[in-house]
Amino acid sequence: MQILNRGVILQFGTFIILFFDMIHIPISVLELAVVNEGADAAQAIQNSIKTAQEADRLGYERIWFAEHHNMSRIASSATVLLIQLAASKTKQIRVGSGGIMLPNHSPLIIAEQFGTLETLYPKRIDLGLGRASGTDQLTAQALRRDPLRNAQNFPQEVRELQHYFKPVDPDVKVRAFPGEGLNIPIWILGSSMDSAYLSAEMGLPYAFATHFAPAQFKQAATIYRQNFKPSESCSKPYLMACANVIAADTDEQAQFLASSYYNMIIHLVTGQNKSGLLPPDTISELICYPDVRQAVENMTACAFVGSQETIDKQLNEFIQEYGIDELMVSSTIYDQNDKMKSFEILAALRK
């Protein structure tokens, strides 16, 4: 997908010729299978698959599913199952994890699972890996009994996972079947400096969670590029940024739709438990508290909301400023039709 960047105007006599400078970067989708108020997990998953199919039709590069646990409003806990379902219902789009929280899993199990996915859907599977547990500490202990130690061992476990995908070596005692010898792209996901250093050191593509940790992005991007070491899988730095994008026919309509997203953030930072994503309405009055407003503004600093013209300008400035190689969008919109319209508007920026 291509996003309109800026026009260059040249004048010859009385003729003015407008040349458009295009940015050619892939655009992808992050899905969390958010549960709407009044709906259930089954409907959230069904909506996520519809999103995958629409993204496939519109020519998006990839769709990733995020791993979260013990969150009643998020239905993407069994991430591998959603990846398999989405891959089976689409044709060309790459499908993967954004990400698998490796401290929750054995590297061998992940190698076998993603080896199976790659065997079923060749050249369409991505493996994004995160250091966090994607949940609270008590739940993390229930997932794997020593979550802190597992997080500290993250670099070692990434290397172990890479080892399982290496070509056939009959002398190795523990092997991944299927998985061995398969070329499955591994990404490092992160929202801090540690992940930037690690992905640079390992020579892996880096996906930053700008959609909820925008303040760290500039420094992390600089660290990643300055410290990158080429590897067999990645010869030069490759930086993806995930941002919140909500587009509509007008700026006013987009801001109205975004109220669901803003209220979700407000309830998150205030610790209020709601039954699901609320339909668009007025912003919660809790935003009037200075600490709440500041927290919301910090988390939504990379939220792009507006009409096609507004989104075009905002995203191009963002892409230029940070030199992003790929943009991933998260669109928290209550109504599925409005969400698909937002994806269509973004896709229409292709030239």
C-alpha cells in the first residue's frame, strides 16, 4: 500500500506541473478481538475474522493477533488458534502474532505450533515475540510458574526458538516437528529500550507498540538503527510502528467514533471494569480529572483520527519524522461496518 506524501510543484512558463512524492511502505493490521458491550467472545472473534478478510481484500500486508490473558473484554488469549482461523479464511495476507508472549510458553511448543502453521499456510506466517506476559502477575504465575525468571531469560529463549527452525541436524537431541528447516520470520516486539537493543543485537525486524507507549518510540527507534547488526534473516534495520487509526468521512464523525476508544482508555487507567467496548457517545466525565486526562493524552499521542485528508497528512508526517519501514494500525471501533469503512479510507490512500 502506498500513502500520499507531499506534492512537488514545478512551473514552466504558464504551466504548472504537480508531481507527487510517494511513500512506498506496507500497511498492516493489529487485532485484539475486542468484545463489545452486549456481545460475547464468539462475536468478537467473528468480527476479527471479518476484519482479516477485509484487510486481505484491500491489500494490507499482514494481520497480527495480540496475546492477552485474564481480560474479559479481549478474546485473543488463544492467539495461535485465531491465527490459524484467519489464515484459513483469507488468501494472500500474512497472518501472525503481535505477539506471542514468550515468557508464557515453552520455545519448543511455539516452534511446533508455528511450524504447523507454516506447513499449512506456506510463506504467510509471522512470529512476533514479546518479553512481557500480557497480563497481571497472578495470572502470569498461573501461565508459567516463574514469570519473572522467564522474562529475564527472554533473549536466551528467542535464540532457542531460532535454533528449532534451523535446517536439519540429526545430531540434535530435541527437534521441532514440524518446524525444523522452515523459514518463519521472527520479529521482536517491544515498548522500551531493552527490546530495541535486543532486536538490534540479534539482527531482527523490530515492531514498536507506539499505540500504547508513544513516549518511548523515538529513543527506541534511534537505538535500534544505531546498534543494528546484520543477520541472515535481516540485512538492514526494519522498523514497524503500530498506531491507532480511526478514519471516517468527516473529522467530526471520526472523533465521534473515537469516543469508544477514548472511553476504553479512561476505564483502563482508572481501573474501572466495564462489560465491553462501549458504543460511541460523549467522553466520560472522568477525563476532567487532570491525572486521568494526562494519562489518556500520553497513551493516545500516536492516535490518528479524522477524514481521509486529515489521516493522509497526519500519517505522512509521522512516517517521515520517524523513517518507518512499515505501519501497523489498530482500530478500536465499536461498529464493524464503521471499522471496515475506516480500513477502506486508509486503503484509498494507495496510488
